Amino acid sequence: MADIAITPAKSQIREASSWDQLKHNRNWLGFWFMVPAMAFLILFLAYPLGLGIWLSFTDTKIGRVGQFIGYENYEWLWDDAIFWLSVFNTLLYTFVASAIKFGIGLYLALLLNENMPFKALLRAAVLIPFIVPTVLSALAFWWIFDSQFSIISWSLKHLGLINENINFLGDTTWARICVIFANIWRGVPFVAITLLAGLQTVSPSLYEAATLDGASRWQMFRHITYPLLTPIIAVVMTFSVLFTFTDFQLIWAMTRGGPVNATHLMATLSYQRAIIAGQLGEGAAIASAMIPFLLAAIMVSWFGLQRRKWQQGENND
Amino acid sequence: MSSVQIRDVRKSFGNFEVLHGVTIPIEDGEFVVLVGPSGCGKSTLLRMLAGLENITSGTISIGDRVVNNVQPKERDIAMVFQNYALYPHMTVADNMGFSLKLRGAKQEEISTRVKRAAEILALTPLLERYPRQLSGGQRQRVAMGRAIVRDPQVFLFDEPLSNLDAKLRVAMRTEIKELHQRLKTTTVYVTHDQIEAMTMADKIVVMHDGIVEQMGTPLELYDTPANQFVAGFIGSPAMNFLKGKLKSNGSAGFEGPNGVKLPLKTAPANSDGQPAVYGVRPEHFTIADDGAEAEIIVVEPTGSETQVFAKLGGEQVVAVFRERHQFSPGDKIRLKPDPSLVHLFDETTGKRLNG
């Protein structure tokens, strides 16, 4: 009797198939949750990047499928003075603009972190350059720096400081200064607001303790604010450098790389060669030539972003 | 080391006055605890002493010098903060030596003084660690080390133990007291915990709503609280208060709620029929045949003693017995306050009526 009672129950329990096991595997499920994001990244990031690198090894033109030509595009660029000028311009533009953005951004962040009237309003106002579409602000700068109708020339003339309009975007040095100025104007809010967020994570009691320890305002900045801010500075400056290095809109709307290529960045030159002139292969080579520079910037941030020794250990404060 | 004089100090934030004229004399080497409920102004007073808040009126002097307009760093004080305020990016040694470094002390001098302080606090093996790698108690000790290194005139503690767990708190309490006995530096210690105040202080200052309610040694405050607030604040479990009328015709006595007769050694003169508050500490009840009848509600044994919650004349009271009675809820017992240890307070002002 006992045997009869047990047998049917036994037959209901079957071995879990490998499919059943897979259905309950968290890693398998996790993989499927990641698939949509992965698909997006592959379709819109990895594929264009791969295609761009592939194109740089071909002689593709608009309307003509190209053939693999090896390093020929790069060899051409190696002897191209305009390409090297654009590399120089890009580096100049990136380093000067980033350094000034960091300086002004940090200063603004420290200022906005103080207690003052209309604090919220001022913080919001700082963001304005960041919200305005780049092309619109570029157009405004275009007018501000116009050779005939520039408000700066007009004001200086009325103050009696100059006699003739300054040829802002027509002179090579002035043009570089102007585009860098416009880029700084646009990029400062990002740096300032991010650093402000970082400043607000510093406990006020540290400043009180430092006050009692006898620190002056400068010593507080030097020994407390700055070291505690370094991780966020590494993040924000990496992004700032990447954004500046790959800038296109502002230059294209203001100068299109002129005068005499003085403001041509690698991105604008690549666009001009690939899309305007139709030399897709060569344009792709210029764009691909940016990759080593960007990788270098990322490496710098990679080491800058590593957790410092004091950030390790449990965080229960 | 030096004395500290706080004279008629007031503090306002805008139109809102939080300290209404506080006067506290602190002697050289004394351990003074400012205690009171949240919002009584004790932390504000400490921060004014440190120079982190302005003094609206009155004077604070350290030693012979009025420090109202003296910069915090010139006051020669060291403070231990509630959250320790250790610099997270500096090692323990750097945290402790920071103030010396700012003052331009020589590297050798800094390291000798840091080492000496580390020895006192048993921090030597931790000197190269960062604050994040320390436990709460260790961080607390580093914060104290930072204060000791400077060898200041006055130590200020702002609720330094409230972030620690109960067991560690008791241990650190002893450690701080021992440290004070060793260094003999004038110390002002702020807490809301009356047990901390009782166990550590040479002098307790009870504050409430921006005024000093009473100042004195722990036992003075326990034995003769100046008013009902201090009586209720000091001691655990808190003192029982029963409202009623004084009787001074014939033998002195007190008529509690619902006519309960309570003993009194002496009543103030000409006070017959005067309404008053009768205060008795839980530990001053005994079981006696001539006691007032009470019905037990809850019995809470803690091992060393037993807390009994009972209804006396309709009011809930708590009594503490060290001896072990066999009580159970619903039992009727006769509770008798020790007449020599009874406190009487004015019903309206809360002032103490008996000597």
C-alpha cells in the first residue's frame, strides 16, 4: 500500500531541464535586461565609430563606394599643412578654453557657495549660457563680433578708445580669441554648477574645525576645499576637455574655420573635407585622427578618477 | 589653562532671542557640563565661546581677556565636534598636527607633540590611517587628540558622544573624565544626556529656553533642585510630581490627588491649604504599612533594581526598589515617600519651597 501511495507523487517530480535552469538563472535574465541598452550603444555608437574608421582606410567619395587603400589617407594628411594647422588650433582651443573655464568656473562656484541675497536666482542665472542652443548663442556672438555692426567696436568708438572697427572675425588672432571667448562663455556654467555641487558635499563643520585650528580663508581653500574637490575636478575637466576638443557647432556658425583656416578645428576640417567637398574617406581619416588625442584625455582622467587612498574604507559618517 | 567668565550673555538670531542673559563662572581646571533639552541654547553658547557665533551682548572672557571680538584662532581653545569634523583627506597624524602646521611649527615639533597625544589616547598604531578606516570610537579619540595636541587653555566638547552606541558611550565617558583628571584643562562640555552630565561634571549648568535654571555640583542638583524643571530633568527615572495642598496646622502633611495623604517633615510657615507640587524620586519610596495605597500597573525588573509603575491617588507614579519584592500587576501596595527626601515646589512658578 505504501508503495502505491508514493509512486504517483514520485512521477510528478521530473528533473529540471537545462531550459528550466536557464529560466531561473539571474545572470541570464540580467543579460536580457541589458540587451536593449546594448543594441542602442552598438547601433548608434559602436557602428558609426567602426564605419568611420573603416571609411578612413578607403577612398570613398559621396556617390561612390570606395575601395580599401590602406594608410593612403593618413599619408596624405601627414603632408597636409592645413591638417596640422587644425591640430594645432584644436589643441590651442582646447587647452586655453579649458584652463580659463576651470578658473572662472571654480571662482563662480566658490562665489555661489557663499551665503548671499538672491542665491537661488543667481545660481539659476549662471546656467543660462548652457540652456541657450549653441547655434543661437553662436549667432549672437557672430553679431557681437561683426566687422561692421559689432557692439564692442561701437562702444569703444563712442568711448573714444579706438577710431576704426576691430575686425574681430577677419583677423587671425582676433578670430581665435573670439571663438575661444564664445566657447568659454558657453562652457563655464557646466564647470561652475558641477563644482558647486562638489563644494556642497563638503561638511561645513570642517570649515569650523579649520577656523579653530587657525586656518585663514586661503589656507582653508588650499588644505580643505581643493583636496576634497579633486575627484570632482577630475570628472568635470575630463568632460570639459572632451567637449571642447570635439567642438563643431560654435566654430561652424561663427567662422566656418576662417579666416585662412585660423580657427579650423579637426572636427570642422573633417566636416568640410567629408561633407562639403565630398571626400568621405579623407574626412573620416581626420575624424579618426582625433581618437588618439581623446584616448589620451580619457587615460588622464582614468588615473585622475581612481579612488584616492582617503576615499577608501567604509563610509558611515 | 585658565578660567572662563560668561557674563550676562545674550544671543539673538534676527529678532529671535535664544539666550536671555546667561552668567556662568568657570574656574581654572573645572569640568563644566552644560545640559538641557534640545533648543535650550547650550550649543549656541558653546559656539559663542569658540568664536563661531557672534555675541549679541554681554561678555565672555578667557583668563583675564575679554574675547568678544577676538578671532577664534586667537582664543586658544580647542573644540571636539559632534560629528568629529575630521579632515577626510588627511591621515590621523596630519589631522592632529594640522593646527600646528598652520602655525608654522617645525616638522619635528609637530611629530613629537602628535606622538605624545597619540600615546595618551592609544592612537599610535592608527597614525597613518585615514578617518574612513577608523571606527566611531577611534574617530572620537582622534578628534580629542586634535584638541590635546594644541595644549589649549580650554577644551570645548559639543555632544561628542551622541554618535556612538550605548556601550561605547559609557566607555568614552570614563575616558574623557580620566583625560581631564590627567590634563586638568578647563573643559566645557555640552550634552542633552543628564547621565553624562551627572557622571562627568565638576559643575553642572542646567539650561532651559535660553536661561540657566540652576548651577551646582551633580549631587547638589540631585539633592536640592532649585525648581521643578531641574528636579524633573536630573535623575532617572524622573522624579514623580503630585499636585495637591499643603497642611501645616498641627502636624505637617500634604494632601495629594484624590485626598491621598502624603508625609512631610516640615511645611513652610503659614502655608496651610496652599496648593503645591509634591516631588518624590522613584528611589525614595519604601513599602510601609502607613504608606498610601497604590495599584501596580507594570513591573520592570532590570536585575540590579526593579521599577514599579503604579497608580497613586489616580496618578501614575514610578518607584524603584533595590530589594526584590514579589509584585505582579493589579497588586495593591502601600508606598511611603521618605519625608526627609521630599521636594516641594510652587504650583505656578515651579520654585522650590522647602530648604
